[in-house]
Amino acid sequence: EKRDAVLQKIRQSLSPGGHLFLKQWFLNVDRSSPKLAAIFALSMRLGNSASFVCTLQEAEEMLRNTGFQIEGSSTIGDSVSTLLIARKGERR
């Protein structure tokens, strides 16, 4: 998928131990909240059927599958945005 290819390019561009900071509106597991993220997901889908707004857990899984280690996450700013911090890990 395109997302995996982009994450792989980002990982390759980082120095060993380098960090990726991802600020995003993540949907909750029920995919209907928080309200701003759900509205954003709907508007994205209407404009592009291939668009995808993921949950925090899905983002963490994508990053792990690409060779990142999750260092943490924190709600920031508007209380809907989340900052996800990942570090380039060693590939097995």
C-alpha cells in the first residue's frame, strides 16, 4: 500500500535511532468519535474513496510493521489532536 511505502521511505531517511513525530486526529475504536475527527474522516471519504483516517492503535500497528518502535503518544493542542512518537528500530 501507499501508506506502507511512505512509512518505509521515512524510515530509510532517518538515522539509526531517529524519531518520527506524527500529529494527527485519530478516530476512537468505534470510528464515530471524537466529533472533529469523525467529521474530518467523512469529508475525506467523500472527496476520495481511498482516503483513510485511522485509530491510534492502527497507526501504531502500521509503524511497528514498518520497523518503528512506539515511544508514546499524548493529546495536544485542541484536545483532539494526538502526537505519536516513534523511533527507528532495528529490522529483524
